[in-house]
Amino acid sequence: MQDLHKFENTVYAGADLSKANRAMIFVHGRGDASDKMLLLANGVVDDPGMALIFPKATNNSWYPKSFLASTEENQPWLDAAMENMGKVVAHIKSKGIGEENIFLLGFSQGACLALDYAARNATKYAGVMVLSGGLIGPVIDESNYSGDFAGTEIFIGCSDSDSHIPLQRLVDSASVVAAMGAKVDKRIYPGMGHLINEDELAKVKMMLIK
């Protein structure tokens, strides 16, 4: 694991973690990097007390195959990605910021990772924003997921014609996390393709309002 995704590559912006009262983790997609997520963060975050955290995947990819591929095809990268997410969250918590004040946002491959990590470690988060993503695996294995979201708002936005995210996986993912106690806002955008739209950005901004 130590030679795969590295916690030490994490990028920080916004409020210093030692002084912040909230934190937001931005998980980039395949082929992207933390700099694109920083541009997104600058467009949606307007809180001087928010720490912004950008995990960085080795070679800009969290795992090599589709999120629908067999688990074995995405190993050991997928386990390393989950481990890295855990280290990022633990580091934030070590600075006195609990999960109830931590937001998770991801796009595409990063959205899949953020949602799957949250479902494997369900608790009361400040919010989870899933932009074009779903739970990981050829089928959803609910035995991977445990805990109680305790009313955490989870926003899931995606196109009905996304070439990477089947609509049924979006629907099924929303149902799984809802059954785990999440308050789900699922929005399906006709013909949008694989991108982020203005309605999604407006929703993210709304979720960040105290």
C-alpha cells in the first residue's frame, strides 16, 4: 500500500486545519488532479472557517478499471484509495474536527470513491456530494457497508445518459444509503452527459450554508 496512493501528497487550502471549524474533502476524478478540484472549491466555498482538503491519486487515477469492474481488477489500488481516504479523515479529526463537520465531495471516479468510503464508514457527516458516481463493484455488495448516517444529507446528481454511470446503479446506490439513514437528494439530468452543471453547483453551495 505504501507505494500506491500517498497521504503525503494531500493538498490543503482554505482555513488552516488547526483553526478551522469545518472541513471539506474534494476527491478528483480519473485523469484529473487536485488543481481542478481547487478551482471547483473556489467556486462553491465561501466560508473563511472551512479547511479544504484535496487527496491526490498516484498517476491521477484512484483505481485502473471501471467502478463496475470486478473488485480484483481494481486491486490493490482500490484498497489503497480507501486507506488513503481513512488517513485523510483521521488527520482532520486529529485537529479537533469531527465527521459531523466534515463534507465529502467527489466527481466521477472520485464521486464513486467518496460515496463508497462514506457507506463503508457511515456516521453523521456534515454532508456528502456525489457528482456523477455510485457505489463501487460489479454488483452492490451491501455487506461492505455498515453504520448509520443519522440523517446525513447525501446529494447524488448524474445524467440519465452518462456513458460511465448506469442510471440503475445511481438509483440503487441512493436506495442503499437511504436505508442506512441518509437523507438523499437524487437528481437525474436528462441528456447532460458526464459533467457538472449549474444546478449541482447551486445545490452544493446550499448544503454548505450553516
